[in-house]
Amino acid sequence: MAAADVSTMPDSGRLAPSHTSDADGEITLTVQHHGKPLTYTFPQDATVSDLSSAIADTLSVPTTNQKLLVSPKVGLLRPPFKQPDLALRSLADKKIVLMGSTAAEVSQLDSEVGVAQAHAARRSGAQRATKAQPWRRRDWQKAQDEASYTFHTLRALPYLPQPERSLRFLERLRDDAGIKASMRSHKFSVPLLTEMNPAEHTTHKSRTLGLNRNRGEVIELRLRTDAYDGYRDYKTIRKTLCHELAHNVWGEHDRNFWTLCRDIEAEVERNDWRSGGHALSDQDFYNPNDGGVADEDADHGGWTGGEFVLGGGGGGATTRALERAAAATAGDAPAPGLGRREILAKAAEERMRKQREAGERHGSG
């Protein structure tokens, strides 16, 4: 390999052609690298391979990284050269630009690439872990279903003692894990779940424990004891609710009805991992004297037609008298009745609100 001397030249801001020095019997070439001109001096018999070796020695640019852009006309030269013995004299009047990274630059780039790849691998792993947990998607779908298939409005009778306790009872029924699972399974959507006034549904012959109006528009449940001194057993009332939910599909107490009723009861028991829910103590809604639900006593079949008014004229004389007494005690006028249209409209609003909240939780999760 021919020996070479190298020196730097001031950066003129433009590429200068290589040049020869015949007087000294040497060839002088200028190579531009990263915008800086470097001058190499070679013997007259030097070749392009000698230039490549000199670049590797002086700039630490390995031959595998070298690309020499020679203009005009010659084009791109890179080791291993097609003409390794190409005389540098033929390049003396050309512009030569070296494109290539030093070993240090390659090492730094490799390090940066390694860091980037490790980061990408962590992100990919995190994404795979997320995709490998379908419960997240199922939980979002479950939240959407629970917002749709539920009791959209709960109402205690305000003219009876301690309506706030009745409301807590209704909330416990609505949030019961078994009830929620069964309502999702059958896609039951009930606009209004309310308590029943025992006095209005008790005769010397029968005690009505629940009512279903218009295939699930309104469900009434007998929460209180006949003497209004406490509440009936929770699981007994929950069984009544299963009975009334079956009336969402079947009105008459025929074989179809009883088959569905038993299915709902089994679903509720099977999915009741909290044993009916213990958000409230058993003492709140436990009555050891409650004899339970007899099939023939639960109700007299699903009702259709008519106008249900909570606290309105449809409640009977006893209801109106109690409501007026409660309003008089509070110093207020009786609240206006809640008609069927209002019940359905409020239920629709509540359903949309719950679905929107479920979607927002999913978007932020």
C-alpha cells in the first residue's frame, strides 16, 4: 500500500476538486467528510484501495462503512471496489465526498438503537399483556350491560315511616350480584322498582307480595311487615322479585312461566357470591317470623294496561290519606303523581346516564 500524508484545509463552504502536484511526483487529493475538507498526498502509483486504507487509518471509518461519491461522472465507489487498482491519478480532477460513519459513531448508533429496541420491546410486551387480559374488555361490556339491564329508578313510598330504609332495601336488591347477573342474562330493563303498601294489598283471603305492571314497566315489592314495624326477610323478597321478573316475559302462571321463574331463581343463587350482598347488616332487613314466599301467594299474574301513579290517585284512599298526613307533617303540599310517561322517560334518562358513565370509565381505563 502506498504511504499517504493527510492534512486539513479550511472549510470554504463548497466542494473543491482534487488536484495533483507533478513537481513533487505526488498526487494530492481533497476528500470532503462531514462538511470538512481533508487533503491526502499519495505517490504517483497509488490506487483507490490506498485511499480507502488511508481513510480508515486517519478517520477511523472502517472500509465496510466507506462510500466515495466521485463527480463528475465516476459515481459511487465503495469497498470492495470493482476496480481495486483504479489509479488515483484518474480522480485527481474530481470532487470526492466521503460518506460513512466512524467506528465511534457506529458504536454510539448501535447503543441508541439497542436502547430504542429495548423500549419498543417493553411497549410491545405491555401491549401484549393488555391484549392477553380479555377481562378488561369483558368488564367494559359488563358495565355497559349493567347500565342497560337494571332497575333505572328506585322509589320508596314517602308517606310511610322511614322511607330512606326502604330506599336502601331497594338499592340492595338492584345491586345484588345474583339479580344483576340474571338481568344481564335475560336483558331485563325495568323503568321503576318501588315498594308496595301492605295495607292496600292485604285482604282476609290473601296477601299480595309483588306486582308486575305491563311486562316490566313497574315492579312493586312488599318490603314491610303488615304492622309497619319492620322489614321482611331479604332473601324472601328477593325470591318474590325473581317471580316478578319472570312476568316480564310470561303473564299467566303456566308451565312457561314457572320454568323461567325457576331458571331465574337458580341464576340468582348461583351468581350470588356475596350470599345476597352484605353491604348492609342482616339485621336491617331480617325478619325471623317471615314465612317465606308461597308460589300461589306471590301475585295474581302480571298486570297489563291502566295507569300506574306513584303517590297519585291510583293508590287508593289509604294511600292518599297517608300521603296527605305525611305532607301536612312536613308542611308541604303532596308531591305530584309520577305517571307512566314520566316513569318511562326518567328510566330512559337514567339508562343513558349510566351508559355514558360506563363509556367514560372505559375510555379513561
